[in-house]
Amino acid sequence: MSAHSDLTRNQSLVLDRLGKAHAPMSAYAILDQLRDDGLRAPLQVYRALDKLLDMGLAHRLESMNAFVACAQPHCHDSGLIAFAICEKCGQVSEFSDDVVRERLTGWADREGFVVKRTTMEIRGECRVCAAA
């Protein structure tokens, strides 16, 4: 049984909306797009997002206060999630890098720091926008 089958209706609606989005979405943008599906209150969206975040099916981009669907299943197992955010078109690319993860893990071990989650955001221009 997949984790997706355990989702509530609201969680499924929110995840589906994020999966179809071409850019990160705020909770209020999600709410606006799901009003016809019966979501009426911000709390409904926030509860669904919290569960999706806990399950590793969605990510929060701190700098934008917005959310994206996870593009790489099991990425949360790596301990490092990184996002390259294009400041022109809004495209977000998700990736994980073993070298960066190893460096951060090494630092945390040396410092006795217990890492719960590592999220990196790199801002700039994607290939298409940089070439324009």
C-alpha cells in the first residue's frame, strides 16, 4: 500500500494541485484554486500541507513561504534537499548532492549538532532565463 492511498481527501487535493503547478504555491493560492472542491478555510490547507510535509510528499520553500510537491520520491531519506529557484520565471528544480550532504554531516558530527532536516535554496536564473 502506498503512502498516497493513506491521504485524506483534502491532502490528495492539495498534493494534486501542487503536482500540477508550474511554480511554488502559497497556501492561499492553493485555497483559491480549491474553493470549488469544497476547501473554504486556510486551516484546511495548512493541515493538509503539514501532513504532506511530514510524509515527505511536499516541501516548503522558506524564502518564498510557498510549497512544492516532492519531485524526487524518497529524497527526504538522503537528509538533504536542495532547490534551485529561478528569480525570473519561478521555476524550481529539486536535487540532492552527496558531496554537500557529506560535508554538512561531517560538520554536524564534529559540532555535536543533531540535524533534523536540511533544506538549501539556491537563487539565480535557470538555463533558459540566463540565455535570454
